[in-house]
Amino acid sequence: MKIKKKDFDIFNLSFLDIITCGFGAIVLLVLISHTDRDAPKLNVDKIEDQLNQVLALKTQVNSLAKKVDQRKKLNEIQLEDSRSLDREAQASLENLRARENEEKELIGDLDGLSLVQSTFKKISISPSTSNTFRDEEVGGIPVDSDYVIFVVDTSGSMRAIWDRVTQQIINILTIHPQVKGFQILDDQGKAILAGYSGKWIPDVPFRRKSVMKLFKGWQSASNSSPVEGVLTALRKYKKQGHTIAIYVFGDDYTGGSYDSVIANITKKNTIQKDGKRLAKIHAVAFPSQYTTDRFAILMRELTKQNDGTFIALPVR
């Protein structure tokens, strides 16, 4: 029997199902494709917003950093101003103390000058002559010398009253109307300025001031005997035509004899052509409760034989 073939219909149900599924798939792909394109746009907008926020925060940070730097600089300026004020206050305080010290020194100068001038009342301050009367016990000191030498005992007992010693040197230099040069030796004959050993220190204000400043802190070995210092002064500083005054400052004498020392010094202090000795030798004693009278015994006779004067300052 001959089988009858059915007519084939391409648009049957199965075909429509396939077409529908394909179309759905295409729609789905279109939807998916469209979503993927929007997502990056949303991310870019979000990133731009965050970047703007970061830039804004950075701007704020920079602004705050500038303010911090300005505040830091201002604090440094204020700190420096404070330090400057502290320095000025310290300088003012030191200046005030210096003025107080100067005032004390001036008071000391006046006291010292009054003491010395009261001693000089017994004799004229004008240049002395061979007829000048002098009291053997106190007398006065003629101040006509062109050159002055100080022989100073630098022992511990003298160092304890060094301010008084310093002031008396200043007083003596002050009362001399004209001094061409001066010298300061210790009791061993060592000069205070090695560069001026055997020479005169010019008596000009700045030089006198610098030497006295050095004298205040001067330290030198001592045997509490002025003999070597006086002999050195006569040997190294003698010169014809110079009028010299030697001032011996001390508080004690540790030597063993008087007569031989006085004779030796007087011999060295030769009489010149004009009939005067090479130098007038004066002495200033600084007695205390701890010293003996040996210095006074020696210097009274030594100054008497060498046209000088012995002065004993009051005990303090």
C-alpha cells in the first residue's frame, strides 16, 4: 500500500516556539548589553564625585597646613621676642649691678681720698724742697714725683683685703698731679705686666684702668718681705733726671734683720748730683689683728732714711 506523505508546514508550532525563544534571547541580550553600558557611566560619576571630595579635602588640608605654618612662625617670632626681652632684662640687671658697683667704688674712692688727704694736711701738696718739714711718726707724702712704683705684698693676708689695697693704689695715683709713668711689682720684684718689666707703664686713663682691672685678679708668689721688690725697683728703674717715688704696701715682714736691710737699700738708693736720692721710699701698712708690728718697725726707719713717709692705715 502506498503511504501518503503529509504536507510539510514550516510555520508549525515547533518552529514558532524556536523563533520565540530566539527572539527572547535577542531581547535578553539587548537588555544585558544596555545595562553593561550604563554601569561604567554610573561608576565614573561616582569616582568623579569621590575625586572632587578628595581634592576638596586636599585643599582644606593645604589651607590648614598653611595656617599651622603661620601659627608656628608667629609662635617662633613671639618666642624670639620673649628671649630678646629676657636678654634686655638681663642686660639691664647687669647694667644696674655694674652701676651699683661703680657707685660703691666711687664711695670707696671718696673714703680713700679723704683718708689720704687728711694725712697730707701736715704738708703742702706742692713739690717738696729740701727744707720741707715732715713729722717723723706720720708726716705727709710729697707728690712731686714723675714716676711711681708700687711694691706690693701679695701674700694671703693681703689678698684678704685686696679691695682696700687696690683702692689705695688708685688714690695715690689720683693725688699725684702729674705722673708720666708707673709700675707695679710684687714683693719679689716681679712686674704685673711681663712686657713692661724694666719699663714704665704710661699713665694714661685707658692704660691705668686696664692695669687696675688686671691687678684685682693678680696672683703672685710672696714671702711677705718687700726687700727684693724695693731693690729691684732701685736697680731696674733708676735713671738720671727722673724723680721716682716708691710705695711699699704690706702688713708684715718675715725677714730676719732690720739694720742690714735698711743699710743695703739706703746704699742702693744713691744720692745724685743734685743732692737728692734716686727715689723717695714711702710705705703704707695694712695692719690687722693677725699681723705683727715688724713691717712697721722696718718701714719707719727705712722711709726716714730715704726721704719718705710711713703711713699706717686703721685696722678693719
